[in-house]
Amino acid sequence: SPLEGLDNPGLLRTQALINGEWITGPASFAVTDPATGAALAQVPNLGRAEAETAIAAAANALNAWRAKPAKERAAVLVRWQQLLVKHADDLARLMTAEQGKPLAEARGEVIYGASFLDWFAEEAKRVYGETIPTTDPTKRYLVLKQAVGVCAAITPWNFPLAMITRKVAPALAAGCTVIIKPAEATPLTALAAAELAQQAGMPAGVLNVLTADAAQSVEVGKALCESDVVRHLSFTGSTEVGRILMAQCAPTIKKLSLELGGNAPFIVFDDADLESAVEGAIASKYRNAGQTCVCANRIYVQAGVYDAFLDKFAARVSALKTGNGFEAGVQVGPLIDAQALQKVETHVADAIALGARLLTGGKRIETTGGHFFEPTLLADATPQMLCSREETFGPVAPVFKFQTEAEAIQLANATEFGLASYFYSRDIGRIFRVGEALEYGMVGINTGLISTAEVPFGGVKQSGLGREGARQGIEDYVEVKYLCLGDI
Ligand code: ADP
């Protein structure tokens, strides 16, 4: 098993965490390796009853946690960050085993994920209120910011650690307590991170982790949404599930942070530095085997550089090494499951049937138990194709030809999504025009990689609500309270 090589076997946690205690449940489910199909471990399959216990524990722990000076909460976050970094190799192994991404990429995610704890430990100390100049000499107006309360976080499998810390760090920093429901495919990374949080001195009940399979996740989700004790729900995942959760949160008027699907355009103008655009497209498209919500999904290339771009891009795509993430030099790992593989296959078949030219890749790689797809490049894509309308979430790059700047902007914005977008140009006027015209929460200009803890990550339109990371990231976890002081 790939988990035999852990330096610290205690990080392979196979129980859930409620109120500072590791618990089992009435049943369990298997976590599997997407590169081989092999079972890695069994974890508790929890439901409504355990969700309610966790909510009660988080509610119990709330007063003491939010009453601590921010500096003390920050100290716990910093110790947790340091432990994540110290155990980065083991966490990366767990992540590659259950998620599939290449080991170096997994290690990168551990460092990136840990950085949110650092960042929000600092921000915890800067949750400033304000005083407002009075309009009545007998009164004074004050504004406080206070922790929202008990928070729930439902996270996806594509970033098994970072999607947790990005939510939990600002919540804990603000003084909230949290219940996490990690994705059913990747609970082991979440549980290892929770073990390190315990070692960092997280008080009982402040951080709880509920594991559940796909069916039970729906039940846990309902319990979290229906509770009037839970005041905030943060979710990263598909727009479809985001809509369900939003509806389920309506009866209790819960605060919501949603990071949903994207359909990122990646535009290469005639005046781009082509070498740099190709590198950016490789990084943006094939990272995590194309399974990120900010991966380039539609690549638009202006007519003057279309053929030259395709030549260079095809050479790079066909040289990508695909395989088990534990193998040295592998750049593209397996897809998460059979359904993901099926979707990619469908998108490729549909594009070819509608006239796309296959330049490299195009089919699944037959292995026993693994879910591998060849890094694929399609030219002459059109808006009618599925890959233009839906997020492929796999290693497939469809390239579209366009003529004018106005046409590129129109095509890029013709989607209900608005998460990340990218474009390459060296013309300063165009950089401002296009940067302002793209209806997206994030715009990468002359780069394919934009994520870091210090910047506001999030989308517009049906890609979500709120921002994660940055100074803005803590705002979803505080309520504004106005104090009006009379009789002065
Ligand atoms: P992805 O497409 O990335 O698998 P999903 O939106 O299906 O994303 O899942 C993201 C997270 O949401 C996972 O933790 C999953 O278990 C959870 N989830 C999926 N459906 C529901 C639901 N109906 N209620 C609550 N959680 C759900």
C-alpha cells in the first residue's frame, strides 16, 4: 500500500472527530486509490445523528473560543500551520494516495493549504470595528465585528487540504467553531489535518470532522443546513449542489459562502508572448489533471497566431507524462473516478463528432483499476460543443479560433459561470480593456496561475458568493453590530 511509507503512521486517522474525540460510527465506507482502484482504508459513514452531536459540540465550544483574545486563537492556527509544514511529506502521500495528483503537486498543496492558517492568524488580530461621527450630540455610534457563530464547511476532493483550510482558517480566526464534511473521496487528508490541529492545541469541539459516503453526505448536508444553531455554510463544489444547499439554507436564512463551478476562458491575442502563453496554458489546463475549478476550459486563440500556438502547444501536451502520482516525473495523474473519466470521454467524442480536429491524446489509458485519460488537445472547437458550455474537469484542451478583441470578449462572457479567466497580451490598452470587460471574479493576465492566500478568490454570476483568502476572506465569518450609546 502507498500508505506503508508514512514517517508518522499516526497520521493515518480512520475515525471521525467530534468534540475532541475520535469516534467510529454504525457503519464505514472504503477510501480508494484512483490510480489503482485499491482500497486504502475504511472510515466512519456518519449521518444525521452524528451531525447533530457535532453541532451541539461546536455550539458548546463557541463561547470560550470566541472570548479568547484573537492573539491566542492566532497562536493555535500558527502551531497548526507549522505542524502541517513539518508533516508535509506524509500529508502529500495521503493526498496522492486518495486523490491521485502527482506527489510534488500534493506537497505544493500542503504548503499552499497551510499558508491560509498563517494568513488568517494575522488577520484575526485586525478585525477592526469603527466609530461613526455622531449626528446627535447626546449619542455616540460604534460598530463592532463579532464571530458569526457555529459554521459548517462542505468541501470537495480536488484540493483535499486547501479547500478545508481556506474556510476553516478565517472561521477560527474570527472566533467561530466549525464542522467539516470533507468529500467522500478524500477524507484521509482531512482527518490527518484534524489530528495535527489537535496536536496544535485546538480545544475540544472547536473543529469537528464528519466523514460520510455520497449518500450519507446528503443526510449530513441536510442536518447542517436545517440547523438553526449553524449560522453559516461554506461550500466548494459543483453549481448544481450549490443550488441545492442554498435552497436548503433558505428556511434558516443562513449566511452562505459558495465557490462553485467555472468555465474559464483562456484568450491568446496576436500580440501575446507565445512561449509564455503556451506555458501558462499547460499550467492552467493540466494541473491536477484538469480537475480544478479555475482550469482553462476554453482556449481562444486569435487568427494571426492560431497555427503557431497550436504547433507549440501540441508539442508540449504530447510530452506530458501521465501515470501514478507516486512515480517520479509524472505530471498528470488519474481522474478521481469512473464517472469523471466518462464525462471527459463524452466531451471528446462530442467535439470530434461536431468537427473538432484531434491533435494529440483523445482516449482513456487502459490500466487495471485506474482512471487515466491521455492529455488531449482539440483544435477548431466551436460554441456548439459540450466542452464549450460545460466544465470538462479533465485533461482536455479545446482550442477555438477568433478574429477580433470584441469577439473574444463576447465568446468569453457567453456562459452562466464567472470564476477565473485568463488572457495573454503585451498591449497595455488591451490589458485594461479586456481586464475590465471580462465578467469574472478573477483575471490572470500573462499568467496561468493566480491562487495564493493573500488574494480574494471567488466568482461572479453562477460561480458563487463571497471571497476566500485575502483581507476579504474573514468578512463572511463576522457579523457587524451597531451600538448606539445615548444619554451622553
Ligand atoms: P464535485 O463535482 O467536485 O464532486 P460535488 O458538488 O458533487 O462536487 O461535491 C462537493 C462536496 O459536496 C462533497 O463533499 C460532497 O460529498 C458534497 N455533496 C454533494 N452533494 C451533496 C448534497 N446534496 N448535500 C450535501 N453535500 C453534498
